[in-house]
Amino acid sequence: MTVSIIYHAKWRLKSNPKYVWTVCKKMVNTNTSREIKKTLFGNGKDAGYYVDGRFVKCIDLKNELEVIPKKEYCPF
């Protein structure tokens, strides 16, 4: 039995474009195809994600997000 899930990515990090957010507000690592869970840090006060081993707050992520463009420049 095989179950496949299709996510539609809409936003990504400017500093690390392999992390994208879907339309249903889930964070996915496109290299590993894994969903990244939202976690709490510091006695449950700060909500955020672990991006490449460092914790980033959701408040700080709002400044780093960009909409994924329809077409990207490809030199080939």
C-alpha cells in the first residue's frame, strides 16, 4: 500500500530556500521531503522551528519569508 501526499508550496525562506511553507501552513524541507514540526522553546514561551539546527522564532520568520516566484532565472 502506498500513500502519497501532495503539498502546494507558496512561501520560502530568503536565507535558506530549501525550507518552504505550504498553503495549509506546514513547513517542509524540500531536500529531505520531511515536514518540520513547530516547537516551543524556553519554558514553552517561544514558538518556532529548527532550521538547520538553530531555533528560529515565528516572529522572526515573518521578516525572512518571500513568495515563491512563478518563474526563476536559470542560466542554462
